[in-house]
Amino acid sequence: MRDLDESVRFYQEVLGLLPDGRRAIPENRAEIAYVKDPETGVRIEFTRWEEKPVPASGEELDHLAFEVPDLDLAVARARQHGARVAKEPFSLKGGSSRLAFLLDPNDIWLELIEHRPARG
């Protein structure tokens, strides 16, 4: 994590998550910040290591996925907040869901998925 302030702002503005605390962990030479979903209470923890400006391989994650009710609206909202769209909305062959991918300020991929009922 390069910049906790930038990351918290991004997840707040683009995904509607709320800041939910922040503190230093002196013994680890780190700082953590939380954001949470106001509806479910699910929290995400971000860690910034003082001695690691760029995380080593394996210290980051592949991607986070968020279900959204309206993918086009979510992507448009993300763009309004300056988010980078890595993959425009699309559907997988044979699937009923639609997907798009954003990049957060740390280049972590964020999947936005809109589930649609299968036609039949």
C-alpha cells in the first residue's frame, strides 16, 4: 500500500465504503486503515509498511470483487471519481452476469459484477 489516504478516499468515493478507523502499529513499523460496507458491515483492512514502499511478490492480492446492482452506473460513477477502467463491461460466453474491472490507486484489480437472472 503506497498511500493510505488515497486508498481510503478511492474506496469511499468509488465504491461507497465508509472509513472505519486507522491506527499505527509501531512494533511492526506499519499503519492500518479500515473501510466498511455500510449495509453489511464487512470491512477491508489496508496496511502500509514504513519500510516497504513497494510490496514484494505475494504481499498483494490478485483482486477484490464487488457485486453491484447496475454495472453501467457503477462504472460511470467510478469514472466521475477518476477511477481507471482496466476492462470495460462484458459478459462471459454462456454466462448471464456482466463484469468490469477497475484499478485502485495501488493497481489492485477490482471486479464489479452485476448478476442477472439466466434466461430460460
